[in-house]
Amino acid sequence: MTPRQKDVALLLADDLPVRAVARELGLAEDTVKVHIRGLRRTLALQPGHRAGVVICRMAARREGWDLEGAVAKMIAAM
């Protein structure tokens, strides 16, 4: 995973849409989409897994888990 893919992944984990991710990172939306495709290849994800991420985030919040810490550890381990 490239450093820029990590940046994109962290912002997507905050449930930001592609347009907001692009604005936050100073990139074109198409460039963000390229990074998302790279993430999918790297993590072997199929399109549509975003719903799974949102569900996991909701469950983590409900259970009081430290989601940001867990995501940061997961990304650091990659």
C-alpha cells in the first residue's frame, strides 16, 4: 500500500465521499478513484465493500471500540 493510498483509506474510513477526499488531499476525483482501485487490488476487495466498512464502523462505535486506533494499527501493519 502506498502512502497516498493510506491517506485515501483513512479518509474513506471516516466515511468521506470521493469528492471530499479529493478536496482534502488536493487531488482530482479521478486520481482518488485510481487510488481506491489500487486499494481494492492490494486488499483483494470487490466493488461494493464500502457498505461492509460502514457496518463495521457502526458496530465498533456501538460497542465502544477505539476504531481510529484499530484502523491506524491495521494500516501500519500493512
